[in-house]
Amino acid sequence: MFAFPSQYVSKYKWWLVLCVYSYPFCVTTFICFTLYQGINKTTLASITTSFRAIFIAIPIICLGYGISIWTNNSIYYFIAMGGIDFIASLCLIPFLCYSWKKYDWQLIDHPDNFVVSSLKIKV
């Protein structure tokens, strides 16, 4: 954030937006982590967390750096840094939907039907 080129400040007054435009999407990784930890699926929690940190972040950082060197414009590096969480959430949202269908019996707590059991006791 502090290495933003000063010659582009007048052109890109919204540079802060470039650095933080994906903050709502970074929640997806934390949702996956807490969801899978909560239902005792620690392997899935580790996979979803490392998916963002390794499989998405490193190639996107390298791509943004390469484009910024190739075009001699460092704004593409900042755009790529902001897009990491967006791309990771695009990949993790279908994963969450599949998990919701598969593990819904663990995710939703259905209360016991005490009315039926109390009627059986009285009879």
C-alpha cells in the first residue's frame, strides 16, 4: 500500500479501493474454516485455507508482478493483490454449496419432538 506510485495518485484517486475492494470476499475463507472445524472436518478446513494461501495467492501475485513489469505500470500488481480473495471466493462458494447439501444434517440442529415422547409416557 505504501509502494503505490506517486505519479498515478492524481489519476487513481480511488487507489484505496483497489487495495480493499475484495474485503467482503475474504470472509468466504473464514466461513469455510469455521464451518469445517465446527463439524470436525479438519482436513477440509486445512484444504480450504491453504487453497487461498497457496493455490490462488502465489500464482496471482506472480501474474500481477509479471504484468506490472511487462507493462511498466505497477497498478496491475495492486489490482492482482486485490483480486486474490475475489478469485478464491469464486472457487470456494461452489465448494460451500456442495458441503451444505452433503453435511446439512450436521449443520442444522433439528429439535427433538418432545410432544410425541411425552404423550407416550403418559399413556
